[in-house]
Amino acid sequence: MRLKNQKGFTLVELLLTLAILAVVTAAAGSALFSAFSSYALSARLQEFQYEARLSLLGISREIHRGTDSVSIGTDANGNSILTLNMHDGTAQITYSIDNNGMLVREINPNIGIGTSPIPFISVAMDRFTVTPDPDLGDRRLYITIEKNVGLNNDTEKLDTVVSRSRVPGDMSLN
């Protein structure tokens, strides 16, 4: 028995509507996923830059505070090991990357008495390099911190140049 003036949608119309709705939902979901991924990457990048800047600032301040000597070594992974022998004889300070990829600051206070350590934030990184200037040697140091912060091996790099203000027997740099 057929009813006249039947109201509603046919099966084809319902299936077509569902297909269109599925395409629109997939596009919106993809856009949201992309936005959240971009936000997460931006947050990781901002955190790394903040921590790396503070670390570079701490290292720079200790170098400016006065060092009798600076020695630069290399670990098994090619990362630098920076050792500062302080002017006032209070300490020997070493910066290096530990087994967890964290930049660490170690103080050997047994060299002298008393020390006023500069606050230091340890930062996770992939590479730490210290290079002396080709002309000025260890009187000017190039310090670089690198970390892979993205999904596509995007490496963020922060660097600074530090001049030792007081080098024993040399007053050419102030």
C-alpha cells in the first residue's frame, strides 16, 4: 500500500548528506590537528629558546666574571667541554652535556675558598660547541647550543660570542 503525499528523504539523499558531512568533518579535524601540532611545536621552541638563553647568559657572566684560563675539550659525541678556572681562585667550573643530553654545570670549589655561583638553568640539547676565535684564541669564544625541536629534524640553534674581559698579562680586551 502506497501513501500519497509522503514526506521525508530518500535513502540516496541521506547517504549523500552523510558523505558530504564526513568530508567536511575530516577537513575540520585535519585543520584542528594541524593547529594543535603547530602550537605544540611553537611551545617547545619557545621553552628551548628561553632555557638556552638563560644558560648562555649564565656561561657568559661567569666568563666575564674573570677567568685565569679557559680550556675546551671534546667528549665522545663531539660536544664541547668548557672548563673555566676563575680569577679569584674560588672555583673551577665545567660545562658539558651529560648522558641524558642535559647541559650541566659542575663546580669544583676545592680549588679555593668561597664561591658565588651564578644561577644556572640546565637545558636539554643535542649539541653544545665552544670554538675559540681564529685570531684571538680563547680571549673570544663562540658558544652554540643546538636542539632538534620539530618532527622533520628541524634544528633550532642559539649562539653567542663572549670576550674574556680580564686575561692575565693581556689588557687588549676590556
